[in-house]
Amino acid sequence: MSTFPWLTVTMAIPAVGALLLAVIPGAGGASEAGAHARNLLAKRVALVVSLLTLAVTIAMIASFKPDGAAFQFTQTYQWIPQFGIHYAVGVDGIGLVLIGMTAVLMPVVVLASWNDADPPPAADSAAAGAPAAGGPGAAVPAAARPRHSVKTYFVWMLLLEAMVIGIFAATDVFLFYVLFEAMLIPMYFMIGSFGVGQRQYAAVKFLLYSLLGGLLMLAAVIALYVYSTRGGQPGTFLFSQLTHLALSPGSQRWLFLGFFVAFAIKAPLWPFHTWLPDAATSAQPGAAVLLVGVLDKVGTFGMIRYCLELFPSAARYFTPLVLVMAVVGILYGAIVAIGQRDMKRLIAYTSISHFGLIALGIFVLTSQGQSGATLYMVNHGFATGALFLIAGFLIVRRRSHLISDYGGVQKVTPVLAGLFLIAGLAGLALPGLSTFVSEFLVLVGTFTRYKAAAVAATIAAILSAIYILWMYQRTMTGPVRDEVAHFGDLKARELWAVGPLIALIIFFGVYPQPLLNIINPAVSRTLVQVHATDPVPPHPSSALAVHASKKAGGKVTEVKKVAAP
């Protein structure tokens, strides 16, 4: 087993990078040329740090042994011994692929966000007071654009990466909770200080929802510690010890709810979803990718890691309720997305539908469902990330979020339109693209145990074709609008930002096995912990026996199962 502290190093690189950015001189007080040079330095440092984090993550994944220990690259050090709190990290296949997804998304977000925090040009500033044409949300006036330093924006971005990696790696519940709450701070400022439109309202709403869930989880975390001290035992927050904690069914249910509501808000799962459309619409496109593609996965990851493994009997008790919430969310998100006029808001509602599918796969408690749900977390990050980034490139050119302000874009920018089509088709899970594999596994795993839920969820595939293809038709096809005629196609930086995501969408659509080889052993261990097994389909010989009996006597009085050979 490798003794190199892979997880600590992977967390430390973006944290140290954020510290380095914080201490280098900012653009304030410098000449225009000096400010530009300092801002460029901050961007380059952020990009190099994110690429270095990706390189170390790839090396860590290469060192991981899927059939080895359940948690690998483990480290455990006492942090606050009086309360049994440790710095404890370790990763299984589920956490590892999510760390990999985070490391992949960060460099492309840095590239895509290269100019998001820049001060507005003088011409834009002069026009800031002019009314926006096209109604609310139609334009992005300079007054609504960022006013803070470029380096601060990328400091928050790198800090967020370090915290999220720590969340996926934490094996101490208290450490997980601290990072779970701390990651709200960078995203709050990325939306509230650097966003557009009603950014402050959206940031406060995001923070209040998340803090409410965090308070409920804190009560459950404290209760877990108290239960661990029963019988004179020293209290602990270590996940490996808490999984063996004997809890009454009633206690499990209350503690499950404390964790589950926090994760359902974070995911978000219907009906706790209302903060997401506002936050994703008001955030810069790169920040929206991190919000929907990375932060929200903490919620679904937490459902697997904590709700299922710490409270298995309560998870089974609440499964019917969660499945109803998931199916309603799948259909609700898809239906509401069809009627959206704002491009970013539409993508946000599609994510609500997709998170319902992920939750459905988690709680059907089958190997196909959970493998598909975990794979969906990764593939959703790439597909939705590409959609948000390309939508951001459109908004930069047209200065409008409204779908109706576009038309004929594919005749002017064929590369942008082609990549937008691929990302959109991934959003509707077209066969041959990565999301199809994960969605298919979720539906198959659901159908083996809950046929009605699977049929209802399948309707979303039809609805997704409507909202994706209609958005593409309205923005990319038809006559070229005058405001669109001057568009330039994707620049080299923009291609480098979205190109890797499109390549991964296609590669994992054709060959998902590398990810599934990592995910499947971890899923099997999770189901063992929950005492769940896959339904056994009836053997064909049983059906043959029934048919033969009916032909012989016209009435079935007894059916004997024939053992499988």
C-alpha cells in the first residue's frame, strides 16, 4: 500500500496556491498597464496550480487499487483528542472519481473565467446607467458586473477546490462537517461579489438554505458523538467506528433526517431546490459550473456515504418517501425547464431533474442503480459544465441571457454551435455519450425493484429532448439576427476550456469501463453495509413450467421452481 500522503497533497496544492495568490500584489493603486500585468499573473498562477492539482490527482488515481482496501491513502492524526476529533482522510472508488471530476473541472473553469472578474471597459462603464433592452435579464450592464479584484476571485476558486477535495476524502464526521460548512464561504462571495443580476439576493438565499441544512446536520453530528460515548466508551467522530454504532430504529430515523435534509438541500432535491435557479443564474458561468457540477455533488455523495452507511435501517424505512421526492423532482425539473426564457436558468432546472435521477439510483439500493448514480455524478459534471460554459460564451458575445435574443448562431459560429449541440445531446442522454450509460444503469437498477418509478422517470427522457432541442433550435437555427451577425467563433482559450469536457463526454460514452471498474467495488461494499442485495430475476424454467402446466390441464395448481443449472 502506498504511504505517500496523496490526499493531503492534493488538498494542499490548491490551498497553498490560494495563499500565494492572496499575498501577491493586487491591481489596486497600480497604473493601467501594471494592473493588467498583475491580473494576468494571478490568472496564470491559478491555472498552473489547478493543472498541478490535476496532475497529482491523475497520479493518485493510477495508484488506486479498486479491489484493494475499502479506503485507501488513509491518514489519521489526532486533532482535538478531548472530543475524539481527528484529521482523518481516505478514499474509496466513489470519492475518488468525484475528486477526479473536481480536478478536471477546475482548470477548464479557470480558463473559461479568464475575463469574468476583469473591470468593465470604460465604454461599458459610461453606458452602465442606460436601460437594458429586452426586459429583465436581457442584458448584463456594467453596473451589474464584478467590481472586486481579479486575484480575489481566483483565491476563492482555489480555496473551494481544496475544501471540496477534503469533503470527498474526509473519514472523520466532524472534519467533513467543518469543510461542508466552510465551502459555503467561497461560493457565497463568488456569487454575491462577482455575479450578475440579482447576485446579492441569490447569494444570501443560497447561504441561508445551506446554513439551515448545516444546522440540522450539526445536531445529528453531536448526537452521533453522544451515542458513541455510551457504556463509558471514549467518544469518536471516526467514520469507521461510527458505522458499527448500535442505534435504536427511532434514533436512526431522527439522525438520518438530520443528515438527509442537509444533503437534499445541497444536492438539491425537490422540494428543497428553489435556491439553485437563482444562484446558477446570478453566478458567472464558471462559478455556475462549480456550483452545479461540484458543490451539489457533495449532497448526493453524502447520501451514499453517511445516510446509507451510518443509518441503514432508517434509509430503508425512508426509501419510499425519497423515491417519491426523486420522481417528482425528475418530472418537475424537466417540465419547468421547457418554459424557461433564460438560458442559464433552463440549464439549472435540467440539473434539478438530473439530481432526482441520481437520488433515485442511490435509494433503489441495487448495484446497477448506485453504480449508475455515481457515474451520473461524474458525467453530469462534465455535460452540464460544458453547457454552462458554452452558454457563457454566448452571453459574453450578445450580453444577454434570454434565449429569444439569439437566432441563426450556427451560421456565424459553426464550431460553437456544434459543441453546444454535443453538450445539449449529452444533457438529454443520447446513446453514445457518457450520460446515456449512467442514466441507463439508473433506470435498469430502478426497474428491477420499482417498476412504476422507473416508468415515470423514463418520461423525463422525452421531456429532456423537448427542452434541449427547442433551446438549440431557438438559439442556433433560423435567420441570423442582426445582433448575432458580428459574433466571432470560439477563441483558442475557449476551445481549450470546453474541448476537454466534450472529449470526455464522448470517450466515456463509448468506453465507461475505466470509471465503472473503480466505482463498482465501492458500491458493492456500500450495499453490504446497508444489507441490500439485488433482486433475483425468476429463472426461465419457472415460466416454462407454468406454460407446460397450462397446456396440459388448462389450470395451474402448483408451480415448482426448477433449480438453475
